[in-house]
Amino acid sequence: MDISINGLNKGFHTAGSRKKVLTDLHLELKNPCIFALMGPNGSGKTTLLKILATLILPDSGEVRFNGKDLVKDGAFIRKIAGFVMDAEHSFYQMLTLEENLKFFGGLRGVSGSDCERRTRELADDFGIGGFLGEKAAHCSSGTMQKAAFVRALLHEPSVLLVDEFEKSLDEDSQSRITRRLKNLKETKGTTALCVTHDRRWAKDHADAAGTIAGGRIEK
Amino acid sequence: MNLLLAFLFRDLAVEKSYRFNLFVKLLAIFSQVAIFYFLSRYIEKPEYFAFVLVGLVFSSFFQFWLNVFAENIRQEQFWGTLEALFSAPAEHVYVILSSSFGKFVFNIIGMATYVVLGAVVFGMVFRLNAALFLLILLLNVAAFAGLGLVSAGFITYFKRGDPASWFVALLVDLLSGVYFPVSVFPEKIRRVSEFLPTTAALDIWRNSLLGTGRVGFGDVALQALWGALLMAAGLVSINAAIRGVKKKGDLGNY
Ligand SMILES: Nc1ncnc2c1ncn2[C@@H]1O[C@H](COP(=O)(O)OP(=O)(O)O)[C@@H](O)[C@H]1O
Ligand SMILES: [Mg+2]
């Protein structure tokens, strides 16, 4: 999957003034890769990811996924992309992990035995197979982060957008998930764009890395 | 279809976790029906029971569509799951419409409960014109859901309920002949009342369920026109609201 971002701008109105977050941002990702996105708190990492997820509209600029325009073909982008964001709150707390994953799978057209099989396989791989029957409200934040990875991978996306990759994950879980991402890159050509604060992880596992500073990505 | 089933199973699972909900709702309907049955006996007007029962069903149907989308969006904002819903590949409007499917099924069960209670327990007689009833149901879904989408647009963008919809619901209960025929109003209020499309709609409901009077082509055409206009307004407003909130960047915020 090719991702190309050209001259992207985004600002927010806050307390009467306009605050620029992303200014003339460029990024080209060709061929399947793992891209590590870094940057201090408040630098615009989540904003960029949400723009790519079609949850925020850019002010100007152009984003294309395999040539398809992000703004015009929002539904297509959502179909081929998977998101790992805000894991702890974005699940139904009163439902079990399994019920949650069944629902979100259904939203994406993965249902029935297909959904069950993939849920089971991914959950086992990430070490939360034993928690599928637990209510989300009772799960630890690490378990929820892993559940968010399962949810994002159920429909076998060709792009994976991950906010706060290592959030609440112990080392073993991090390396299991990293292994999975590498495997998906090799076998399915999945591109993963991962926000991380771990320079070491970026150095050891990412094919490319960039840091957001002053609203742009510096490599 | 997948989308509808996903929402239905989710809502069933949620209902299950709040076990008493459905039962309490059915109990409320039962006592409401009983109250009006005995009221109609007390005032010695047995035909009033059928009249008001259809009014109650209509009112619950109207309020359901007026509120369901806004309530759903409010709920998802509160739970923090709205962004996750909007990550679904379908157009957002389909997701919002589908998200009401589970509640729609519960609402149908509620409406059927009124009818079954009325007929079986309290011996009310229906003279059903099924084709006409289904037609008016469909046209009114378009109209009332259109209003509901306007209200949903409001809550999506402003993060709080619109002040108009509870007032509209009140107005309909008061002026559209839900509890009593609008002919009892003084001249001026009656004019207002007859001007409201909900009054004409409820007339058609009574005609098609109880076999009272006749329904002309013009009456149905008016409902169709009104349905088309309100649905268009609803779609325009929800789409504008979604666009606006994505610009503001706070889609998921509560
Ligand atoms: N919806 C919004 N309204 C106003 N300001 C926002 C909004 N979303 C983000 N911001 C601001 O934009 C900046 C970047 O935020 P964010 O992308 O979350 O940073 P990061 O993820 O890199 O920590 C922050 O200063 C934040 O306060
Ligand atoms: Mg962030």
C-alpha cells in the first residue's frame, strides 16, 4: 500500500484563537513497511492518525492511499485500514471482549465463524485468549490494548494505524505484536504506521522513522 | 444486512446486561393501557378506549423516531465508542440508521404489545386495512426519522440535546389528537391543530386500524410529500453536522 501525503495542513480553533498543528506536512510511504512516528506530546501525532483514519478533516492538502483520495473516498479508506486508538475507552464496557469483537467484526463485514476463528487466533497470539469472556470493564489496560490490536486486524487491513503502540504493553506482548506486524508486512503487504515513544523499538523494528516537529515530519 | 445484525446482537447483549429493562418497559405499557381502559369505562364511552389506544401507539412511534438517533449518538459519545463506530467502512449515515435497528425491533415489540393487550386482554376490536397501514407506517417513518436525523445532527455537532424535540413531542401529544379528538378545541387552536401533518397522519392510522371513515388519495400524497421533505432535511443536516464535527476534530468527545 502506497501512502502519499502532500502539503497537509490542520489547525484547531481554541479559545478564540487558531492554533496550527500540522503545517505543510509531507510523507511518502512506498511498498509495505513499518513506519515509526515519533514526537513530543501535543505535536500532532494523534491528529495526523485521525486524519488518515478519516475521523478528522484536513484544512488543506492531499492524502492518497494507493492513489485514492482520502476525503472523496473515505468509505474505501476505512475499508482497507485498521485503527488502534484509544483502546481503553472505545470498547463497550458492559460487553465481554468476545461480544465486542463480534460486533466490531460485523461492522466491517467479518461475521459468523470467520470472525470467531480470527478472533480466537489473534487473541491467542497476543496472549488474551483467556480473557475473551471477561467484560471490557474488568480488563486491564494492557489487555484492552491487545484487544484493540485484535479488532484492528480482524478484517485483514492493508494499512494499520496505531496510536501509542507500546501503551500498557509489557515486553513480551510488544514483541509478539511486532512479530505479527512484520509477518503481515511480508505475507500480506500490510503497511503499519505506528506512533511510538520508544526510539529503540523504532531503530530495531521499523523500516523508516520520522519525528513530528513544527507541524512537519522530519526523517 | 451485516450491519443491521451486528447492531441487533449488540443491543441484545446490552439489554441482557441490564436485565430488567425490557420487562419494566412492558409493564409500563400494560399499566398505561389498563388506565385508559378503566377510564373509558368510568366515562362510559367504550369507543374511547380504541381511540386513545391508537393515539398512544402513534405517539410512542413518533417519539421513538424523533429521539432514537440522537439518543444513540449521545450514548456512543458518552461510552466513548463513537469514533470506533465511525471507523466502519459504510457511509456514516448508514451506520447511524442501522444503529437504531435493535431499538426499532424493541419498539415494534412495544407497539405490538399495545395492540395485543388491547385486543386480547381488553377485548378491543380492530378493523385492519393492512395495506394502508403499512403504507402510512412507511411514509411516517420517513418523516419522523427525518426529524430525528435533524435532532441527531444537532447533538453530533453541539454535544447536547436540541431544545426543540421535546417541545415538538409535547405539541404532538397536545394538538394532534392523541388523547382526544381535535374537534373539542376552540376554533383557533383547532385550525393550528388541523394544519399539523401529524394530525392528518394520526387520522389515517385510526382509519387503517379501526376502519373509521375513508382515506383519500390526497391525504396519503400529503404524507408522502411531507415524508420526502423531512427525510431530505434530516439527511442534509446530519451530513453537515458530521462534516462540521470532523473539521472541529472532536467527533468522539462528550
Ligand atoms: N479537537 C481539538 N480541538 C482543539 N485542539 C485540539 C484538538 N485536537 C487536538 N488539539 C490540539 O492539537 C495539538 C496536537 O494534539 P495531538 O495530535 O493529540 O498530539 P499528540 O498526539 O502528538 O500528543 C495539541 O496541542 C492539542 O491540544
Ligand atoms: Mg496522541
